[in-house]
Amino acid sequence: MIQKLKESSEKVLGAKLSRKLTDNDYKEFVTEVEKIISDRGTVRLLMIVNYPQEFDLKAAWDDLIFWIKHINNIERIAIVGQKEWEKWLEFLEHPFIKTEVRYYNISQLQEAWDWLRS
């Protein structure tokens, strides 16, 4: 499930990912992101994650296609988690994307929003 966060604004989209992510969930999220990109040129993302996540196969494929298509349109990503090991996701993604990615603990949620809005 992907839930859009009410703190989202014109150029910053926040979402909470939980449980199994279906293709329909993913398509709704991508539609939101692509609308912002169409209107503003770029987007900044805040993702609250609660691992482990499950993707259905179609959603995982759509995720890969999304990143290939929009990698230059995503300015910043804040990954917000609850476990220290999730910080490694930031490290693992750096070689593959040019986007600035930062990890925040859930206790630093406001700091993550502030960074994306600055």
C-alpha cells in the first residue's frame, strides 16, 4: 500500500509504504509523481518505509521502468525509516542514481520535510 501524505506540496510528494505494494498502488503513485513532473519539471520525494516490503512482480517491473524514465526529474529523495540498517539503502542507491538521497530516522521526519523544501 502507498499512502500519500497530507504534508505533500506542489513540488514535494510524501508517501508511506507499507505491506505489499501492488501494481495498482504503484500506478496511482506514479501518476501523482508524473503530474508534478509535468507541472513543475522536477519532483522531490519523501518515502516513509516500513521494511520488509513486498512488491508484486508487475509493480517491481513498473518501479524499474519509472526510475529509468524519470531519473533526471527527481531532485532529492528522503528515505524515512525506523531501523538503523535501512540507512544502508541510501548507500546502496548512490552508485545507480544521480539524485541526492538522504536517510532519516522516523524521529527526524520534520527535518526530512525541511530538507526537501529547502
